[in-house]
Amino acid sequence: MTAPTPSSTAGPETGVEPHPAAAALLSDLRRQLRPESSVLANEPLARRTTMRVGGCADVLVEPCDETDLATTLVAASAAGIPRRVLGRGSNLLVRDHGLRGLVISLNHPFFARIERFGDCLLRAGAGARLKELANEARRNALAGLEFLAGIPGSVGGALRMNAGAWNAMTFERLETIRLMTPDGLVRECPANEVPATYRRCELFVDHLALGAVFRGDPSTREAVEARLNELNQKRWASQPAAPSAGCIFKNPAAIPAGRLVDELGLKGLRLGGASISTVHGNFIVNDGQATAADILGLIEQVRAKARETRGIELETEVEIIGE
Ligand code: EPU
């Protein structure tokens, strides 16, 4: 366990106070968790998100297994401190003054395991990268999971968001889901008992995804590889490579958000270090200097124009957190 000195978005110099229970939670967790778990104070979140903006979390914990995760959840709820789970941070926009409370990251290798069992099943932990899962499916000649390869997230994030691409969604490929209840109990349930819709799974608003069993279709390595290459090419031809949080808005029923932004003539619009991608209208990219305020400002400009000129209310797909 490490004990850095606080120097963060929270503190007198920024006028932002940490959560009143943060210091007590920090010392509780440092006492209770095993040395393999990390307990960090004032941890910068910008480098833990693909958008690369945002302030610090008062407390960030990387538990080394499910026992320490459960201990963390119980301690946070006893302290009355809000908590968030961070996956690969690819669908997240953290505001510039950071996050008051606890952030839990499932980055420890314990949560990143992927193993095959049965004829065509792959069990993956919440911290496993979707790209790794797609590659493991290729190594095992299992088709149907190729769409996951280009989504820059983790299995946990994909479960929470019912992530999708190329007309396929995570939940269509699940057999079972492993989760932790808010009071730290582990459950495993059939995926078809868990309702999920376009980019949303209500259960994971308060429960934590621990992993899932994915179903592939028997195929050949060559066929899976060909499909992976095809989707990879499509992705790089239509989506920007610069730091982003993927698509910013959910697609409204009337028109894909990217096409709408394009038709509104907003591609290339810049605010500070952020701009609307010239490649795809539903991406905001960071040129390296952007702040969360720049990105939020652009989001509001797009929403206002869509509302005024087309009567369309755009809803963000990225999760916006912090102060
Ligand atoms: N389009 C434009 N101009 C643009 C962008 C798109 O005219 O600047 C048009 C395209 O030509 C196409 C339509 O809009 O006719 C839809 O675009 P695209 O095929 O790129 O798909 P999308 O709906 O914008 C969705 C997901 C992506 C996923 C792709 C590929 C959402 C919000 N986005 O994008 O997911 O990668 O399909 O399957 O559902 C994400 O969730 O973060 C994400 C990137």
C-alpha cells in the first residue's frame, strides 16, 4: 500500500474540500486491506481515462481480489461516502475539480483473467480488456466476439453500458454474469435474467460487475482473424485516433448523432484544447491541452444547436462525473 501526500484538486489552493469522511476512510482501508491492494489519496484521474482530462479522486482503491473489494464497499457505505467504479475510463468524462469520495478501480491482474471452458465459452473478469477478450476468442477459433475488439474498454464497462459496435451488443453474447451486491455479496446469475437496453444495464447502477461468461460460435482462426481485420479497417476509416471518450451522445431515434452533428456543420468546432472530430461528428477529441470544461462547453453547444434547429434533445452517452 502506498501513502502519497495529498496534493490535489481538493484542498485550500483550489477552494475544493475533500469529502468530510475521506481521511477516516483512507486510514480504515489502509488498516483493513491487504498489502497487495492499493489505497491512494488524491489520485489524478486524467491519466486513468482515455479522454485524459479531469481532477483527482479523494481516495482511489485497487483491490487485489473480491474479498478486499467487498471490504472496501462495506467500509465506504459505513462511512457514508459515495463510490464509483472505474473501468478503463474510456466512456468517462471527469470534471476538472475531480471527484469527492471513493473511486474503485478493478485494474489488479486478479480481475483481468480470461479462460476458456466448455466448447465455446470464455470466462472474463471485469478488468479484462475487450480487445484481449476478442483476441482470446480468435486464439480459440470462436466467432461472434469480434465486435468487441475495437471498443477501448473493459469487460466491466461493457457490462455496465451494454457496450456495442457493428450492430452487436455485449448482452447478446452473455451466458452468465458475476456481480457484487452493494453490501459486498458475490452472486452469479443467468444473463437473460438481467434486463439491458441500448447502452444501459440498470442493475449496475448500484451493483458491481465482476465478470461474465461469453459465448462464441465455433469457427476457424482464419475466419475470425479476417472478420477482426475487416472491422478494424472500418473503425479506423470512420473514427478518430486522437484521445477521446468514444461517442459522446447516444444515437437519438431520429438520426445517428454523428450524422446530425455533421449536418449541423459543427465538425471541427473548437473550444480551448477540445474539438469536434473532423472524422466523426459524435467524437470530441483532446489535442493534449483540453480541460473538462472545454469538452463540456462543446457538448452544450452541440445540444443547444440540435435543440434549436432540429428539436432533437441529445443525451450524452459518456458518463460525466465529479465537480
Ligand atoms: N455519419 C455522418 N457523419 C459523421 C459521422 C457519421 O454522416 O460525422 C453517418 C455515417 O455515414 C452513418 C451514420 O452516420 O451513415 C452512423 O455512423 P456510424 O456508422 O459511424 O455509426 P454510429 O451510430 O455513429 C455507432 C456506435 C459506435 C460504434 C459504431 C460502429 C453509438 C452512439 N455509437 O456509431 O460506438 O463504434 O456504431 O458500430 O451507438 C461508442 O459507443 O462510444 C461508439 C463509438
